[in-house]
Amino acid sequence: MNKNIKRLFTTFLITFALMYACFVIVKQEMQFVEYKQEIETYARLIEEEELKNEQLNITKSSISSDKYIEEVAREKLGLVLPSEIIFVNANI
């Protein structure tokens, strides 16, 4: 009878260990999926920021050009070149 109790206890212990191992594996797999989704999210954010950075670099290079400076002077400051003639619409 003592052997039967030892076998039963050993069987129970092995069964419990296997169930615990399965639980740990499933939990780790779920965490792995979550981490993988986070990595994908951050990868998308990095791509978006790289695109913004590229656009800002293009804008930065165009800001220092004479064409951009002239465009800003005309549109925002209302300046004209000395050789230009300004016509004012009297109907307005």
C-alpha cells in the first residue's frame, strides 16, 4: 500500500509539473505575440518619422534657395522687384 501511495504521489507530481510547464509555455507564447505586435507598431512609427524627417530635410534645403526667399517676400511681405509694375484693380 505504501508503494501505491508513492506511485500516486509521483504520478500526481509529474502531472502537475507537465501542466505547469504547458501553462508557462502558453503564457510565454502570448507574451511573444504581444512583443511582436509592439515591434511592428514601433517599426511603423519609425518609418513615419523617417518620412517626416526626409520631408523636413527637403524643406530645409529649399528654404535656403533664392526662389523660396523671393516667393516668401512676394506672398507674405508684399514686396516686388524694382523692375516690376504694379497694377491696382480700381473695381475692388
